[in-house]
Amino acid sequence: MQFEITHPSEGDLQWCAGVLDVHGSLEIASKDSPNLMLAFWTPYRDRLVEFQKAIGGLGRLTGPYPPGGNSVQPQYQLAFRGSALAFLENLLWPRLRTEKLETLKAKHEEASLLRQRLGLRSSTITQD
């Protein structure tokens, strides 16, 4: 799915930061080649599509997957890795107001240490 929006409005960015703050899950995607992945899981595909539209089509939307956790509905995932994650973080990082910002920083440090232990090049995300 491709979108034409290239300059998200400040309102869109604030809304996306709120969604990230509440629903975003930052994980280390692989222990063999540790890279970060930001994922959103929900049974509401339309909400993930709106998030994706608001940031110009970034991310990979997949599903449906079998219900998980407390949900009885099929789940959809919107995931960000690599340059899409870096771009998203640079857009939204300055707009985060809660401990999610500290969680992002801690996960980056954890992934960097794992990559160093494996002799891999460390990836970094900078905040403007």
C-alpha cells in the first residue's frame, strides 16, 4: 500500500506520537543479528492504515493473525525496521512525553550492546 503524503501535519505527528506512546512495542527482532523493530498489534486494521497514511506509507502492514493474548479477534501488525524505524523515530521522538522515550533509549542501548558482543556494526538513531 503506497500513500502520497510526504509532509505530515503537526496534528498527524502528535496523534502518531500518542499512538506510539500507548500502543507501540519496541523489541529486539533477532538475537543472532540484533536489530530493533517497532510493532503495533491490534484487531483494528483500519487504525493501522490511518497511522500508516499519517506518516506517508511507512512500515509493513501484515495479517490477519490468529487471536492472541486476551483478544478473541484476528490481529494485524504494523511493523517498522531499519530506515523506516529511524525515520519514524526522528519524526516522533521529540513529541513523546512519557517513559516511552526512556524505553526507546534503553532498547537502543541493549541492541547496541548485543551487536557489539557479536562483533556486528552498531546502528544508531540520533535525536534532533
